Amino acid sequence: MNRPLAAVGGGFVGTVALSLLLLLFEVETRSRIRMFDAVARFVGVPGDTTVGFVLFVVAGVFAWPLLFAAVEQSLPGDDPAMKGMALGILLWVAFVLLGRGDLSGPIIAAFAGLTLMAHLAYGFVLGSAYARFTGATPTHDAGTESEMRW
């Protein structure tokens, strides 16, 4: 499969994983976070949940995965899943700094921690699916399992 198509496929699967984790977070916080409103705030249209949802899907399925495919070869390391997690951390930093709105108190710690986990999962799934679709799974030396270093 070609790299851009593999990236979009990985982005779709990653966005599903991210959405499920963020939905769980919404349930746990009794909808105090309003994730799609956070995305709308992130792009400067607070309160427009529809725009937030559309941008969330477009960015998660197309924009970030295509960026990942463009820079993946130049990122250090051999494992695309780890490279995807690095992208997830960068996305999380921007999201936490610009998308948290007026949250304050203990919910900020939960917001930061749970959105970090969700973004790491997004990156891991994106990178793993991308590697699977392109056939670029990481290789190990031909030694025995006891010789491999984790």
C-alpha cells in the first residue's frame, strides 16, 4: 500500500482509538470537558461543536497522518509506533496549551493526564497501523529471543 493511503488508514484507526478514550473521559468527568468544544476553542470558534467535531475528524484522519507520513522517515528510531507516539505528544502539548479553555482546579490534572494517554494511544495506533499497511514493521537481529534487548 502506498504511504499516504497507509497514513490515512492509520489515521482512521487512530482516530477511532482516540475518540473512544476521549468519550470515556467525557463520561468520567460528566461532560465537563466538552472535547469538541475544546477543539473549536483550539481553532478560535468557541461554542461551535459541529466545527469542532468536523475538524477533529479531518485532522485525525487526514492532516496529522499525512504529516506523519511526510516526516516519518526522518524521525529517529526504527519503530513507527514509537514515532507515532512522538507525534501524539506534540499534538497533546498543543491541545493542552490551547484547548483547555476555562478549566481549573483538580480537573486540570485529570484533563492533562487522560488527554496525554489518549494522544499517546492515537500515535501508537497510527504508527502501528501505518507500519502494518506499508509492510514496514520493525526488524530485530536474527538472534535468539534471550539476546534481544527490549
